[in-house]
Amino acid sequence: MSNNLPDNTVIMGIDPGTNIMGFGIIKIYRNKMELIDLIEYKLPSKDDHSVKLSKIFKKTSELIKSHGPNLIAIEAPFFGKNVQSMLKLGRAQGVSIAAALNFDIPITEYSPKKIKMAITGNGNSSKEQVAKMLKSMFKIEELPKNLDSTDGLAAAVCHFFNFDNDKEKKKYSSWSSFINKNPDKLI
């Protein structure tokens, strides 16, 4: 599969969460992916939600500074039955998007189904199936205990595979583009 990503492009994938954030970072060279880092950021459960959001923003910003991604891919929240959990997850995603936009890094959002499809060919794959496929692709010796970082990596790999395909993805390159595409987020 060929796309138009220049050599040394760094893609950061983010799996947003309020308990564990997952980050996966890849670098592109000669149209091939190289694993740079897998990071699981555990948030203290005792922290107030607003404190967690502040920590998510700071950690995402810190990783952006240390890894210098050119592009960021983030998993969109899935629709579940618990509205409070979805709101918290959406806020975590929003804070991550804000961190990326703060550094003027283009960010693309992918549905969990789209990410799973890109990695395994099956949009209904389990987290474990996605992780095993990534383990094989990148020759990862041991998978992390929690699979949040491999979910972040899956978002980055999905973006690599879909870079030239503008269908079904939301892109934000600035605050104004985010606001234009999400007028319902304004208060």
C-alpha cells in the first residue's frame, strides 16, 4: 500500500481514557512503519475528573514535545449505554485534541470499527485480536498488561493506511476548523 507520507513522518495515535490513556508512536521510512514508542498513562482513580483532564492535557503535550509528531490520529468515543462514562471519555478526547491543536498538529479522528478494520480486516475484532496483529506487525516481544497503548498504536497505523483516503474521517488543523465541524460543541 502506498501513500504520500514523506520519510521521517511521525504519527502519534491516541486512545483516550479517563483511567488509562494509550499512546502509540510510529515513524514512516520508505513507506514502512517503525515502532517508536508505546505509552500507557495511568491516571490516579482518586483524582477529581477536572484534575484528570488537566493531567491528560499535560501528558499529551509532554509527549508531543518529546516525540514531535507531524500527525495525530485519535480514536472516537464509541456509543455505550452509560451516558456519564461517555461524557467523561468525550472530554478526555477533547482535551487530547486541544493539546494537538495547541501545537498546530493536524489531528484525524477514526471510529473504533474503522481502526479495527484497518488492523485486522474485521471491524468487530476484540482488543486482544488487534493487539496480537500489531505484535506480529511490529515484532513486539511482549504486549503490555493493559491494551490501551496498543489501541493508541492501532489508531496511528490506521492513519498510515488511510492517509490518502478522506472518506469517513474528521480532520482538524486548527481551532477554527474544529469549531466549524463541531458547532454543537459551542456553549
